[in-house]
Amino acid sequence: MRKKLPGLCTISLLPHCTPRRWQGVSTGSNSMLIPFSMKNCFQLLYILKVPTAGLKNTAKGGLILQSTSNNIYQNLAVEDWIHDHMNLEGKPILFLWRNSPTVVIGRHQNPWQECNINLMRERGIKLARRRSGGGTVYHDMGNINLTFFTTKTKYNRMENLKLVIRALKAVQPQLDVQATDRFDLLLEGQFKISGTASKIGRTAAYHHCTLLCNTDWISLSSVLKSPYQGIKSNATPSVPSLVKNLLENDDTLTCEVLMESIAAEYAAYHQTDSNIILINPTDETVFPGINKQAEELQTWEWIYGKTPKFSVNTSLNLLSEHSYSEMKIHVDVKNGRVEDCNIDAPDHWLPQEMLDKLRTRFVGSKFCQCEATVLINALLRTYPKDHELYSKWHLLCEKVKTIM
Amino acid sequence: MALRAARSVRAVTSSLWAAAGAETPGSLVSLAATPVRLRAHPGPCSSPFLAAAGSRGLCTSVLRLTVRKFTDKHEWISAENGIGTVGISNFAQEALGDIVYCSLPEFGTKLNKQDEFGALESVKAASELYSPLTEEVTEINVALAEDPGLVNKSCYEDGWLIKMTLSNRQNLMS
């Protein structure tokens, strides 16, 4: 959604800041020259709609960008790219984005502690790890993400949240919304509608936050509940909160209306053009190297492998047609892989040799149901003969998989 | 003699803060070229520099100064027996707020100067850590896994982050 202005023309700015003063433009009906500032070039090629009355350049006090993609990895890559490559001195940026159903964990979090990984896999809900800190959130198209890019010195989360509150009240003045000292936004003093996280780099910083307009809260509450027991970890934990959608309060508070209001408020505050520039996060001509960054964010090594060291200590019931027993299992996981594993099954339930074999196979493997399934199936093929033994072995392996 | 020592420490401290504004990334600021033996005034973060700089912190007993170099990103490195210890300054730990997690590299990681080697997550943000030197990691402070707040409480002593080889003395001097 962009503001449509009369007499639109399209200009394209070349990347890599070639020092051109004038850029030729063709509108089809009339041509005009738009003066192009030599200062503060961005390594960004974009299509900009400007009125022919002619703003001199796009980014007097800042930029407002909106992603055309709903892919979490591509959108997180945009954040990384802007943070790493753009000069934000005097030119802060607001980035608006939404994603298809995804759970996003903080940089130092443990996904096994935070969400139901297997349920998400069944439902096709993605899992992503962002580079900023903070807790776990659920994204879908009913949630708006806002990223405020500034220099390190201008980093100010409360200022950004006050801006959002003003934007919300511009649409609905009666709305009871406040920022807390944890930088959450609360509706009616109790329902969280926004959570915040940030990253500070060498010279730049970003603060991003969510905004719940019309999220599927049933899906949210089911996937943000971890079924995994016995995890001991020093990963940063989430603080669970009661949430509510803004749309439940007032059906005029749709994502589209709110994004427009926030953009207008941002433009007013930073005295910048309120046009929202649409960007395609996969366009290498605009963002050189961005696809590689997006790929890195999707790797197992980043999503799971960056989990701080943790251990699992739990008991599993072994109920078979012949018997009922309990086994204790202890697993140490480092960089997402099994560092050590101890299975304590009842005496003579299974030959120790089989348990040792399972243990040896697991050590070094990914702490992952899929990988465990492959290993277990390979092992099961070596024990086909004795039915009772086979079914106990099969049961044990299935139970072990449930902790992953 | 204590007063003369205090004056030289103040002079050194003001040159530190002046140099901290330097634009060249990764430039190291050397402190205490003249060996001044003073005993640290106790405080939440025992920075001898800040204790000496504030007149109320100064006591008549003797303060110990460690030779320590600072980058303009507020990381410090101190050298002893061919090993460099790296941490963040008091200014940095105060700016970050309460640290809740320290992400540090593995033993043996080879770092280049200004490489990102980890991150500190605080209530404020996730902040990246940059290597002050091109060297290999020999040790990481495992105490920070259980108590990341050590960086706030004792940024120059118990809250150190990593240790590196100092294979090339020129590295430290540049």
C-alpha cells in the first residue's frame, strides 16, 4: 500500500553512488529531470513514486521501506543488510514487514524450550532465529513487524514506541495503550500487543517490534507451548504474556490502516517523505549479497546449532504388550548436536550392548527427530530376528525421539 | 607522593577519554606508560581509572594500575606472559545494562582484528563483540555461562571474556 499521488513519475537511482547530479526520467507522457543529491548516497536501487512537483531527493530525513515478501528469512536478511551496509547518519530508516506463519526465537534462545517444534513441522510453520536478543514470538499476516534503524547514538527504543502509540491513537484516540519499562506495549493495562528486541553493532543499531492486529491466537498459543520436559539450559528465557489483537478492540485497526498511520507518524517526526518504498528482498541489484544472507539464516547450523549448550534429563514410560517399565535418559546437547547420551533402562529389559550401540550412534548426531529416525531405522535393521526384542527396541527408539 | 600519583593518573585518564572519540576503528589506546603503583579503591566495578579520576574515590593508600589497552569500541586487552586477556570497559558494561547472556567463541578459534567473535545480550540489546587483535583464542571465561552478570560486576577482573595468544607483539602495539 503506497500513497498514490497525482502526476507520478518513476525514477531509478543507480547503485554504488556514482556522483551524478542529474538523472534522466521518463514518465511516458512527459520527461523531467530530477536533481539527485550527491550526498548520502545509498547502495540501493529503488523505484520511487514522487510527485512531479518534485521533491529533490527521496530521503531528506529518512526512509520508509516495506517488504513485498512474506518470507521470514528474506525479511531478516533485509535487516542484516541495512544494518551492515547503509549509512544511517541523519537518515534513519523504518522497515515494515509481515510474514507467513513463523515462530521467531531470540538470538540466544533454545527452540526446544520455547516452542513445539514437531507441531510446527506438521503445520508447516517455519522456525527462525533472529540476530537480536529477546524472547520468542509468533508471526503471521495479522502481525506487523516494525524495524527502526538508527546510528548507535540515536538508538532510543522508548522514542520509537511513543511514535507507535501516537500512530495508534491517531486512528483510535480512545485506545488505552502504554509502553512498559520492558518495552512492551500493553492494551488496557494487561494485554501485550507488542514485544521488542534490538541489536547494536559497530556504528548502527536497530530496534524491532511486533504489533498484533489480527493474529491467529489459537495457533499462537499452541505452538508457543513447549512439550519437552527436563531441559536444563542457560539460554535466555521468554516471559510469557497474555496477548490480544487490536482488531478485537476496534475493527478499524487493520494491518493496512496501522502501517499507513505509523508511516505517516514516522514521516512527520523525522520530517521525511511519507511515501512508502516497496522493496523486494531477493533483488541482488538492490541488495548485493542478500540472498546468501537469507540462506545462512535458514541453515540448521544457525537455527538449531546456535542453541546454547543444554541438557535433557527425563524419564520415559516403556509400556509394551509384555511389560511396563521406566527408563531414564540424559542427553547433553552442544551446538545442536548430542555431545553425550546416557540411557538407563531397567536391568535385562534390553541387552546392554544394544543400549551402548544406540548411545554411540547418537553421540555426534544432530539433536533432531529426523536425523534420529534415520539412525534408528538403520539400527533396527540389524535386529530383525527376535520379535519381543525387536518391539522393545522399537519402543525405546520411538520414545527417545519424543525428547527431540 | 600519593598526590603526584593521582595527578598523573588523571592526566592519563583524560587522554583515554579523548582518544576514545577517535574515528579510526580498532585503534588501541595505551594507558599508564609510566608504571605507577596504586591500590584499587573498592567499587562495583573496580576500574582503577574511574576511581582515580573522581576525587571522592581517591584515597591516601596506594592504587594498583594494570597496563591495559583499549579500543575505541570499549573493549580492553591486557598482556601477561604472552597471553592477552580481553574484556569490555566499565563504560561499555554500564551502557549495556544487566547482561543476561554471553556468547563466546570456541577454544582455538582464529580471529582477525575487528572480526565479530561473540555477543553480549543485555536488557538493552544484543551487542556484538569485536576482536581487538588477529590471534587465536586460548581460553574462554566459563564462569560467564552461569553468571553473565560478572561482566557488570567486575568487568576488569572476574568478568573477562576471552584470552588470546600474543604471537606478535607488534599486534598489540599497533
